[in-house]
Amino acid sequence: MDSGQIIEDEGLFEMANVRPEITGLPFIVWISEKGNARHDVRVKVSSGPRARDFAASVSVRPDVQVMAGDLAAADLALVRAWIDLNRDVIVDFWNGDILYTDEVLAALRKLPDA
């Protein structure tokens, strides 16, 4: 694990993992409240179910793009579509307007093609 990956993984214990059954994505994404972050809203993408399976950190606004890590173009397109569908919920959770993980999970929408 390189030092950049360690930095990206450090906050995963404070994040909610969102499984494919909820997102319609073929991988797990992680969402969180802002906490002590010095950046704007991001989601983390895992290639598997554990934090050590980190693949990428993806910005939510103003544009959806990979900020750290590596993500195939097809996977980024899927993440972009899911974020576009759920941007308001993800941002509300980030801002603390949605306080509980079960509430944010219930508010998230699944990709329609999934």
C-alpha cells in the first residue's frame, strides 16, 4: 500500500459503505459526513467489500472526477450516473443534514438499469 492510499483509507472507518444491492453499481462505494475533511464532497470506491480494497476517491462536485487512485473509464461512468442520481442525498449526508446511516441508505436511489 503506498502512502497516498494510506491517506485515502484513514477515514474509511468513519464512512458508510453502500453495497451493490443499494446502488446498482458492481462495487462498493463509501459515503461520509464532512468531519475534518479539507476537501469538498467525495465518495470512495472499493474494488471489493473491505477498506483495503480501495480503488479511487471521486469528487461529487462541481464535477465527478477521480481525485486519487485509479478507476476504469466504464466504472467512472457508472459512478458518475449514480452520483448524478443521488447528489442531493450524498451532499446532505456530507453536510450533516441527514444524521443517521440508515436514513441515508433509505434515501439513496439505485441505478435504473441495475
